Amino acid sequence: MNDSADTAMPAAALTALDWRLLQTFLAAAEAGSLGRAAVALGESQPTLSRRVAELEAALGQPLFERSPRGLAPTPVGRTLLGHARRMQQQVAHMTLAVERQARTLAGTVRITASDLVSQCLLLPALRPLRDAHPEIQIELAPGDDVADLLRRQADIALRMFRPREPALIARRLADLPVGLYAHRDYLARHGLVSLQTLSRHHWIGPDRGEQMLRGFAQAGHAVTRDFFAIRTDHSALAWQAVCHGLGVGAGLCQVAAQTPDLVRVLPDVAVAPMACWLVVHRELRGTPRLRVVADALTAAFSARG
């Protein structure tokens, strides 16, 4: 069979393609399922399914092979995928070019941070900004997954690590103190926490993450993942487990101060602070609206460091 015949697409159909349909196709191809693509795009799965069907009808060929494992691009889909990625880059460049020329503060800024930072630190930091600049609308995109600023999944990111992409610039906001905490009710049931009783306590830690394991090792107490009675990589859920008295876990000291019934345990054990970075796309750093938001977050978080 001729491969070129398999991947041939009607020229007329290609010239009339809706970018929204291609964006849906690209998200589905990269996510491997319509469900995950729907979450990434903030749309419903039936809507994305209709768009993919519309695109396939316009091209007259299937773009995906469907199986219980998910979606895999057909030869035609693989051909279209490269073009769609290049179009996405061009759209991003056009958007950046337009936004760099903006002189008004009115508009939207999309901010991403982990669930825990979003709920406990970002929201309080936004109040002075909203009071001073009500014309700036804020979109919040909480999540422990790292949003892609290069593809405009967010305008500003608060991250606990410094990015390496040359197109991104990062400003270190603060080194946020971290401690080990337990609820008073937990301590009443299980006793005080000491270096001698570590193994007798219920610890809350990572599922796949390595940071807390490294912290124990640096403190001279190498542990395995089985050491943790409750394991999750979801930062806000892990913290809620501590607040509900399920065990001992690590947390930001400023966040712990918001819950009076939490007690800091092992205060003499050194726990490395968590660096907080504000990250923006290099080409957007001079945009007035983003600069105002970035300066407001810098002032709020620097005061917490």
C-alpha cells in the first residue's frame, strides 16, 4: 500500500480547517484520551468528541485508532500532528506579539500554583492587588502538575523549583520555612513524637515524589516509601490529612499557623525551606498588566519569607 496515499488530505479541506478543531485534535493526541484532553482544555468530553468527529469528516479520514488503552494517531493523524504543533507555536507567537503592545491594565492574567499554595498563600496575596486594580481579572489554575508557560497554559507560575527553559525568566520570591506537624488529637492518641519513636507513628508522605524521602535521609534517617502510612503526591490532600489528625507530615510554617490545633513536632530537626519562584514568559515580562500582578505577588510573598 502506498504510504503517501494513506496520508494524503484534501487540500480544500486543509485550507478551511478551524483552529479550534486542530487545537482539540492536538490536545487529544498529546493526552492520549479525550477525557484527559477535556481536563487540559477545560471543556466537556462530548464537546471534544464532536470536534474530532467534525475534523475527521472534513478530512475524510480517521485521525485516531481507538482502543481500551486510549487514542493513537493514524498515519494521517501523525502527519497532521506536526503541522498542528507548528500552528500552535505560531498562534502563541502572535498572541505574545499582541500582548507586548498592550498599554492598558484591563484584562485577564492566568496564574498557576500548586493546590496548597493556591488555597493558602496565593488567595491572601491577591487581596491587595484586587483592591488596587479591580480592572485586572484573575484566572486561577491550581494543580500540582507543572503548567506549560511556553504554550500559554498560564501567564504567571508560582513554582517551588527554578525552571531551566531559556524562554522563561524566574524571580526568587522567598524561602518559605517548613516544619513537621501533627494535630493535637493525633498526639493525644499516639503520644509525643521523638527521634526514638519515629517508627511508631503514622507518617504522611509521598506516593511517587522523592523530596520528603531525601529530607529524611539528609537528617540521618533513611526511610523507604513503606514508612509512610498515607501516601499522596497531592499537596493539599496530604496537608488535609495532617489537619484531620491522620498522622505526622511536613508543611509550610505559614500555612500551619492558620490551624491553631496543629503542633510542630521535632522542632530541632532541620528541614530545608522551600524556595518559591515567580515565573513568566520572557516575551511577556514587559506587559504592563503582568508586571503589576508580578510586582504585587512579589511584595506579598517576600513579606512571608
